[in-house]
Amino acid sequence: LHPEQWKAIVRTQNAAETLGMNVYLVGGAVRDLIGGFPIEDLDFVVEGNALKLAQELAREQVRVTERDEAARAANLEFPSGVPASIATARGGFGANSSQPPKEPATILDDLRRRDFSINAIGISLNPHSRGLLLDHINGVADMEKKELRALYPNSFLHDPIRMFRAVRFQTRLHFALEAKTAAQFQSAKQSKAFEK
């Protein structure tokens, strides 16, 4: 993390603590941090209403560039120019995984619904567990093996955009598709899911 990103994280964790919310750094930011890749933006997940946290941050000159009321998510820009997204933890698998949250979910529910194991890693930013690595799907082990592993069967059929993400990660990170994931990818490709 460069210093401005670190300041954005501290500001976010302090605002969440003020509101009594649990907040986590997740997804691509954690993947890139662990992998030693440049971090382009920060992704936060909140156990609670992320729009409340975005509103609290806006009081501290953090610009809310986009709000999604249905998904309870927002895109932010910190005063130093650091971009971030903040979302309410959501659960659900398969076709429902991209739907807005209908009921409260935990961080583990949220990580479980993601596309690949390497994006299902989180870091707690909460006072009693700050720095705790959440990796119950073994994404770090897959990173060490340089493998992309989809989290559930039919992942590509339920959300064909994941096919493009898989190709991007193969190209950018030089990771290979794990055997079952490769078979799922080929099956989705043959069914022309990407045309959706």
C-alpha cells in the first residue's frame, strides 16, 4: 500500500468504528496486496448498510462518486485521489450472487459468493481482529500455485462475465485455470454463455 491508500484505510476503519460497524478490505485489493501487485483501488465490505458508512465518510471530504441504493453500495474518492468501493455484505450463490442483498449477511457469506478463490480473501479492519486474514476458501494457497479456481459449479453459466475475468487474470497474473474450473470454462464456452 502506498501512504495515501493506507490513510484511506485508516479513515474508513475509524468511520466504521464510529458507527459500530464491522468493515473489511476484500477482493482484488487483498489479492494484489498478497501477490505483490500494484493496488489500483480499495474494496471494502461492511456488515451493515454501506451507504451509512459512505455518508459518514462524506462528512470527512470523501467524495461519493456513485451510489446504488438497491445494492447498498457506493464508489468513493478520497481527498488524495484514492478510489474505493464500499458495499454491504451479501450472501447467495449461483444466479442469485449478483442480486442486491435482501437480508443481512456476514463477511464469510460475502466472500463465499465471489467468483474465484483468489478474490475470496478479506482482511479485518475491526478493533478486536484488525489484520486478521479471512481465507476460509484457501485463496492464498491457490495464489501460491498460480491457479484460478471458481468457487462453485456453473459459475461461468450463472455469470458469463466471469469468463472474461478469467481470461484477464490468466493474462495479467499469469495464472492457469485449475482443472475443474477449466472444464467449467470450456462447457460455458461451448454453450456460448459469453454471448449473454
